[in-house]
Amino acid sequence: MRILSLLPSATEIVYALGLGDHLVGVSHECDFPPEVRTKPVVSASDLSSTLRSADIHGAVGAHRHPAHSLYRIDQHLLREIDPEVILTQELCSVCAIVNWLGLR
């Protein structure tokens, strides 16, 4: 089974279940356990990591249209790793990667 995890907690569960070898890609936020850092990173945030909380809130508020996302998915890499299962969740209608992938 080829698993892509776009959710840090799901990535940890994959490893806890002993399925780390099946993980073919992760999100930019997945960083535990340390072995996950060897996996291809499929997503990136459009928000700068240097933004302050108020600026992040403003940026999220500006992305209220369903056609926009705060995340980018590397389409080429996604096709290359060819996952059979994608683990994610809808966090909100603004920022969920699931909206961008059209899985909603």
C-alpha cells in the first residue's frame, strides 16, 4: 500500500502502526518521528513562516473563496509517488488541502 499523509498526526499514527515503509510522501508540516524527514514533501504553505499571528489571521481571512488555498501541492511529485491512500482532514473551508485536491 502506498500512503500519502498530509496531516502530521496521521503520519505519526502510520509509524505507530508499523507502516512507515508504506509512506511515500508527507506534508510540509510532518516532522515526527525523525524518519519522516527522509520522505518526499508534497505540500508547501503559501504563508511566510515569519508572519505574526495577526498577519496569518488576515491572510487566512483573505482566502475565504473555495477556489483559493493556503497550500500548494507539487502535482508532478504527487503523480510520481502515485499514492493509493491519501490521509488528510478538512480543517476548515479556507485552508484544507482536501479542498485543493478536489476530494471533498
